[in-house]
Amino acid sequence: MSAHFLIRRRGELCQFVGTDRRAWHAGVSQFQGRERCNDFSIGIELEGDGEHRFTQPQYRRLAALTRLLCERHPLRWLAGHSDIAPGRKHDPGPRFDWNRYLCDLEGMRLSRPF
């Protein structure tokens, strides 16, 4: 499996696949009635183990990357793997602060339909 991006714990950003190409991050998935989310989404993975909170540098980099992606793509929704493949995928998990992320993106017209 490969996402478009990985954000390491110290905030370093790695890009594996161009955003105009399909990455293999979601697997069997569904979003708002559409299957195969890899066909129409951009995957951003956050390095973590599920036991520790995500870091300040990760949240900062994630917000900055999301803003950049919004300049280049007509993004509208924010979802985690656990939203689009429940029972099969569990990330970003309960330690991810969705409220903080949404506040960091205030005014961006992005939302979570979950």
C-alpha cells in the first residue's frame, strides 16, 4: 500500500505518488455511495502507532499540505481510513484531533460528513 504523502512524527513530508495519479492507500472502501476511494481521493498518512498522540509538527504540516492541495484540487471533504473502510481500517484512530485539524483549516470550506 502507498499513499500520496506521509507526514513523519517530526513533520517531515514525503511524497510517493503525484496527486494526479492513483495511490493505493484506501483499498476496499466507500465514500458517499462511491466505491474504490483510491480512484478519486488523495491519501495522506500520518506516522504513528495508535498508542501516542500525533505531534504538533504533524498537525502543522498536515494543515499546510491541505491548504496547498486545496489550491490545486477541488477538495471538499476530509475523511479518515476508519470512515471509508470501517472495521477494516482504524486510522487515524482516537488519538487524532479532528477538531484541531478543522480549526487549523477554518475558512477553507472543507468538512467531515461523518
